[in-house]
Amino acid sequence: MNKRHALLFGEIKSAVDSDMDSDDVIRFVCQMLFDGVPHFDWVGVYRCVPEREALVLGPYSGEETEHEEIPYGSGVCGRVARSGQKLVVADVSTEENYIACSLQVRSEAVVPVKRAGQTIAVLDVDSFTPDGFSREDVELLEGVAEEIVPFI
């Protein structure tokens, strides 16, 4: 993790240890990522709802989205929910099963949020930059995903 990401992660960890309501923590974390990394153009959390086999939109930062529910297996988020594996798409135009939240999005990174080995949510980040995610970006997102588990 680079120095800027490490500082941001430290700030996020401090916030996560606070007495805020769960949704407020998630909203704050999304805003910190959105504000702290210039090429993170949309940051949100989708919670898993197993009985509906779908993800439901939780707190986010960025432009409004009409995608409030995503079936497991659909789009990048739905695939991560089903597989439990992170997915970084360098060029979303090459994805057959892509759900576009904005025509400006060029790349996407989705990291599972897991409790006891089960995916309970996904942390979704869109970028208007082609191939917008470095290894350090993904490491930051994985660390944040671990920190927000108690608030899902």
C-alpha cells in the first residue's frame, strides 16, 4: 500500500472504531474513499440478501444510480457476490454481462465483504479512467472490506 493509501486507511480505521450508526459508518467510509482517491468516481456497498438471491444498494458516494438491486451473477457486483472472489475490470466495454451505472465508467473494482467465509456484501468502485485500478488500490479496498464487516 502506498503512503497516501496507508494514511487514508488509517483515517478509515479510526472512523470505523467510532460510535456511529452502521449505515453512517459505511456512508462515511464510502465518502472517504471517494474524496481520498481521485480516480474513485463512485464508491458504494451492496448488501447480500440471500433469500432474494440479490444485492441491495446500501450507502454510497457519487452520482445517483438506478441499480438498487442486482441479482446474483449479474454484472460485476453480482458475479463477485456469487463467487466470493474480487474482480477488477480494466475495460468495462469488454464485459458481456456488464451493468452500466454511468456511460462515463471505464473500469470497475469489486471486492467481497466476508464474515466467517461467507460473502455478506460487496464494495464496488467505478472509475472514469481506463484501467484505473492499481494493485495498491485493490489492497486498500480489501483492507477496507475487512474493516466494515461489523457494520454490514
